[in-house]
Amino acid sequence: MFDIADPAALGFNAERLRRIGAFLEERYVGPGWLPNAQILVARDGQPVYHARAGSLTQEGADLADDALYRIASMTKPITSIAFMQLVERGKVALEDPVSRVLPELADLRVYAGGGGGSPFLPGKAAPPIRFVDLLTHMSGLTYGLQNRTNVDAAYREAKLDLSRAHSPEDYLQALASIPLQHAPGERWTYSVATDVLGVAVERLSSQRLGDYFREHIFVPLGMHDTGFDLAEAMRPRLADTYAFAPGGKPMRIERGADSPHFAPSAFHSGGGGLVSTLGDYHRFCAMLVGGGRLGEARIVSPKTLALMTANHLPGGADLAQMSDALFSEASNAGTGFGLGFATVVDPARTLMPASRGEFYWGGAFSTAFFVDPAEGITMVFMTQLYPSSAYPIRRQLKTMIYAALEDSRD
């Protein structure tokens, strides 16, 4: 399915690239720690290495190149690109208050205590959330999965983390009833902010999010297998999903053929609702490494993409300094955050081979991608294991890819 170029012609050592597939098979898939894995490495948009291992289903169905995966938070960069397209058209500005488009979020309060079965204590009025605060995860919104505070617990009770059943209006009303974890701009908190951004895209475009994506991103890029609601004919291609079991093999938590993705969803989750393939997401990454363009399709301008992949954390801080929950670990030193992407600001502090300006993200089911504009390198990795923190596989794969690089441009 993939037209693989000669590695040497693109500056890679073929033998070292082959180590990646062997590593995935011997370390993870063969012993049963991952149900399957697919990886595609490319340079300047041209695939240079592809490997796959494992089965599509617990029953042993073949894993094909066009297997479908729940990409979870790898939806976020697509939603962020969609919003920035609307910025480019003058429909909205990064500094605009969110309430200009989403009046439900006009009068929010900052958490002051309470909750957990009791009413929240009255908190101070929050400054207006701006759209840039949503894109950078500095809005004060949160995720229930973080399990830290009563605000997180309220998100879990309202089922806000990965909604398919809420209407967009009900979703915003539920959010507005819960105080912000902190004032906008105060800290970095991974959150449902990109779901809110997706609702804004819908209102600004007068289209459902999936329809907007299809018209303005997926069709131009040839991403024909990516969407929120899957056609019946795609049912045999969706991988099973598994959960990490400490001390044991992963447990299947959803059979692909039984997925709710085959029924229409009331809410298109811009933060985590898409299903895609290795090849489709590669085309999205090829557009990114191409400065916002793939072939004849111009998705965003190079300057817009440069703005999105710059570090927007205050004072040039990194995630280890600014986050107080997920991504506050020391392993995120040297990594800032832009408008929908994490971005490398100090390669040495990441303790991995990297380029300054490299950007990336991943999904809760251990999927991942990165884009290195300096070297022209992209990677897409697909599997289906929750949570993504179960193994250090993303760091391992990135290290092995750079270890295979013979011709550095940086």
C-alpha cells in the first residue's frame, strides 16, 4: 500500500531502520504487551520505512495496512488546524473571548473549594477565556481522567471527557455549571479545551465538525478513511481496543466490530473522537512537514503553521514547569506548547535526539506522531492500548528513528 523509497536516497541507514520492526515484534507484540503495531517513517513526505505486527482483533484477524484506529487526542491537532483556517479567513481571532462565539461560557468562576457531593463554594469571577487559551490548554478547563480534584470529579460525573451523547449545547451548559480549575492563563492543564474549540468551529462555519473536516481538510488531503462516524463497510477494519493490566497481559475493552463509531454521534469530539488509518494520518503529517501544503492542497499558510508550532507558554517555560497534572513529569522538560501541538524548545533537556522546533502529539490509546521540519522527518505510530503511559514506546521509537539517520540537515 505504501510506496517506500530507497532509505539511502533519503539519508537513512536501511539496516538500522529494520531494527524498529524487530524491536516492536520482539519487545512488545510478540510477548503480548501490545495487541498490534504499525509505524510509518517518512522524509519530505516520502515514506521510507513501514512495519506492522500483531492482529487486528483478539480472534486473530489480519492486520492490514488500512486498519482503522481510534486516534483519540491526535484529533486535537486536526481541530486546531481547522480553527486556524477560520482565523485565516477573518472569521475569528486568537485574542477574541470565547464568549463571542460561545455565550454559554461568558460568566465562569474559579474553583474555591467544595464539590464532591456538596455545592461548589462561590469562587471569584474568572477573566474571559480567549481562543488562544483553548489552543494552548491554559483556559482553566480540565479532564476528569486526571483524578486530582473535585472539579475533575464533576467532569467525570457529567461524562465530559470523551462525549458522544451530549448535544454541543448541552455540553457547553454542563461545562458552564462547573468552576474552572484555575484562572485562564495561570497554568497549563490538559483539558477538554479542544472539544470546546470544535464547537466553535461548528458555529463559525455553520457545519458539523465532521463535515467541516471532510470539506476543508480530509478531501483536499486524500484522507478518505478518517471520520467520527464510520460507514458500515468499514466495520471489519476497526481494531479492537485494549487496556493495560499491571502485571498481566492487556485486556480487551472494546471489540472493533461492536464500536459505537458505527452509529451516528450527537457530539463530534474535537478533542478525541476521530478514527483514522496510518496512511491517512501520514498525509496529514506530510502536509505539516510541507509547511501547510500537500501537493496542490494548501491547508494553512506557512506563517500560520509557524505560529502554531512556536512555544506559547509564558516566559518560554516548558511543560515540566507549567503543568500541575498530566505532562508535568521531568520527561517533558525542554518541551513547550503551541497552538495544538507540543514543541521542542531545548533538545538537550528532552534527553532524546531531537531538533529544535520539532512538534508532536499522541492519543490515549498509545498512538503518536511527530514532525521534524529541520530534518523533514515525520513518524506515525498506531496501536490500541490504553493508557498511553503504559510503556515508554514513543521515546524508544523516536530514538531508534534518529539512530537510523545518516544525513542530518540540522
